[in-house]
Amino acid sequence: MDFNVKKLACGAGVFFTRAVQFTEEKLGQAEKTELDPHLENLITRADSTKNWTEKILRQTEVLLQPNPIDHTGARIEEFIYDKLDKKLPSRTTNTELLGQYMLEAANEFGPGTPYGSTLITVGEYQKRLGGAERDLLQASAVGFLTPLRNFLEGDWRTISKERRLLENRRLDLDICKARLKKAKLAEAKAALLSEEADKAEHELRVAQAEFDRQAEVTKLLLEGIGSTHLNHLRCLQDFAEAQATYYAQCHHHMQDLQRELSRCANSISTPHSAPVVCPDPVSSAFLSGPPSPGASVSSLSSQRPLAMEQTQLPVTGTRKAKVLYDYEGHDGTELSLLADELITVHTVPGMDPDWLIGERGNQKGKVPVTYLELLS
């Protein structure tokens, strides 16, 4: 092994000299070169950015993955897939798992019983809520958590490295200043030759140049924190939009679930000769209004589409509306929407207040009010 003892000894000597200088500065026994105020402000701002980014990142992870055990396991899984350069598979959310358990329980209790059919209805909606939650987790991970983590693991490490180098250059500069001061004192007492003072002055000039150059490099990196703030601002807006979409979907699903449960309760309270079964949420979760007289609840899927019946009723008012979020129609009675598009909406007598009739060209269907901004 090629082992350079001389280089190692030189490095150890430099380290020891810096340690002595640092200790004497802390004890007030040595002078310290102060950084210019602008650079000090940049350093303070950078430290604050780093500290708050860590806290926001950590708390967002806790918010999206409340269970610490699941959170740790998820981070380990992310790390392994990242090292293998493979795409991380979608994780089943706790809400989806709850829905799956309800469906399995319904099969065991009997899907034709009131309890079993209600378990199926609630379980299906729990799975829909879990799907919305999974979309939020994926959008937040890509658009918010990853940029914050990249800053801490990338840009901040580079900044920290250059700041450590700047601190070493400052220590070297102050060591040279102290050495020159001693050389001039000794020269004044005729204890040293003038060559020693000249050498100390040369070393001081070199150290000053290296310190100034490193200060400029560090300053440029720290000024980039402003760009980091702008990038994190855009990521924060994306995160808020993902949350808004998620909560709107949850609100929409829960309103539909309440209607389904209300139908189940009305069906159970009405005497029937045949066993009572709640409507299948897949075929009728997004239909509003009670079943037609004389028809059993289990036969809702065979009714005429609601939109066809509504078109025969008088329109009570028409106005424009802006679509806030994308919406995928769940059956032929609903109109699919694209964010930011303008549509015409109106209601009809007896219609559920959470829905409107939307029109776009020759297309017509029900649209949820929570996805719209009504315009004057």
C-alpha cells in the first residue's frame, strides 16, 4: 500500500493548528475574522430554511402515514426500491383494507341479510375512500415530499460542505494573522530575521485570497435558497390542490353513502314478503331519489336512467359554472368533467340539492355541486 506518511503528518498538523485556533477563539484568547453582514444573513436564512423544511417534511409524513411502524416500514421499502431503481408498488391503504374486511364479513353473514347488504354498501364506499386516499398519498409523495427531501439530501449537503470549507479557510486566515503578528513582535525585538516576517505576510496574503474566493462560492450557493423557496412554494400549492381534491371526493362519497344508508333504513322499515336487500352501490350508488312505488329496492338497477326522467321536468333556472376538479362519471346518468372548463347547469323540482344537471354541447348529465364554482 502506498502510504504517504509526510502528507498524513502535514494534514494532522493542519488539523491540530485549526483546533487550537478554534479553542482559543471560544475562550476569547484569539481574534476571529467576522463574516460580512450579508453573508451572515444568508447563513441565518439558510439554517432556518433547513430546520423548517425538516420539520414540515417530518410532520407531513406523519400526517400521511400516522402509524409510526407503518411509516418506518414504508420508508425502508421506498429506500430499497430506490436503490434497485424500480417503481414502488401501490400500497393498500387502511381504509381500503377496512372495506375489504367488510365485504368478506358480508359474504360470511349472508349478502341477502340486512346487515350483510349494508356491510357491502359501506365496504364499497370505504374502498372508494381508500382509493382517493391512495391518490392523495401518491400525489403528495411526488409533488411535495420528494422535492423537500431532495433539497435536504442534495442541495443542503453541498451548502454544508462549502460552509465547512469556508470555516477552515477562516481559521487558516486567522492563524496566519496571529503568526504575522508574532513575527513582527519578534522582529521588533531583534529575535527574528526579516525573512520570517516576509514569509508570514506572504502566507497571510495567500490565506486571505483563498478565504475571499471560498466566501464568494458559499455566498452564491446560499443566494440560491431564494430559488428553493420558489420551488417549494409551487410544491406547496400542488399539495394543497391534492388535498382539496381528496376532501372533495371524500365529501362526495360520504354524501352518496348517506343516501344509500337512508334507502336501506327505509327499506328495512317497510314490510316486505321477500328478504330486504340494500341497493348495490356499484349500480345505484350515484342515483338519487327513492325507488318508484311498487318496485323492490333490489331492482333499482333495472329502472330507467334518472337523466331521461329529469329531462321531462320543467327547468327552474340556468347559469354558468366553472369546474374545479376533474370528475369521472360513474354511470350513464352523470356527466364527466374536466377541471377549469365552463358548463351550463340547472336544477329541476325535487332534485337532490347536492346535484345539478350539467350541459356541455349535446352532452347532459348529473354533476356534483362540490366540484363546481357557480358564476353570476
